[in-house]
Amino acid sequence: MKIEKCTLTDIHQLAVLNKQLIDDEKSDNPMNIDELEERMLSFLNTEYDAYFFILSEKIIGYALIKNTCNPIYLRQFLIDRKYRKHHYGTDALNSLIEYLGINSIDIEVLPWNERGIHFWESCGFQEISRYMRLKK
């Protein structure tokens, strides 16, 4: 698996993949593609880097990482639906870790995203806190 750092010319593709992630996670984020493009532009112009996962010259997913903290914070991670169930997620994560030369990553997972929780636990992640919100 090849890792390629994204540039500002990749904003649209990142927004499309981010929309798929939002839908898959059943997130309450109401943003459309145009809004996600603006948001991704803001991320990449500040303390975030994005990376494509490439297999046979095709983009099969991406990661968005906050690179100013230690350990780094993996904000978004997606393998496109067409490429799931082939261990590409695990391969992508391991390739990213090697590419970045790191050994520790923090993530957040929505509590109802059981498939995501299972994936992260299968990669060796352990729960260390619960992030909670009060909405009135």
C-alpha cells in the first residue's frame, strides 16, 4: 500500500470521502460536499495533514491527522466501501504508522459505531477515556 500526502488540490476528493465516513458512522454532521470542502481546506491550512491510501494506482481511503500533538490525533480514517473486508484498513493503518515513523496514536470513535470500535480494537487500540456531551 502506498501512502501519499494530500495537497490543497485534493480537497474535493477528501470531502467526498469524508461524506462517506460521516454517512457510515451515522454522524449527526449535516454538512454537504461544499461545506466539507471548506472544512477540509481549513484543516489543511492549520495543524492537520491528510494522506491518501493508494492501491494499484487507485485511492482506496484516507486519513486526517492532527500533527501538533503527541501522540498524534487521527481525526478521520476511511477505507472506501468498495475496498472493505480485504484487510486494507489494517494495512493502511500499519503503512501510515510506518510512513510517519510513530508508535502511538489517539482516536475517537462514536459509541454507536460498533463496526468501527471492533476494527480499532482488532488493531490493538484500547479505551482510555469517554468523551461526553450534554445537549439541552
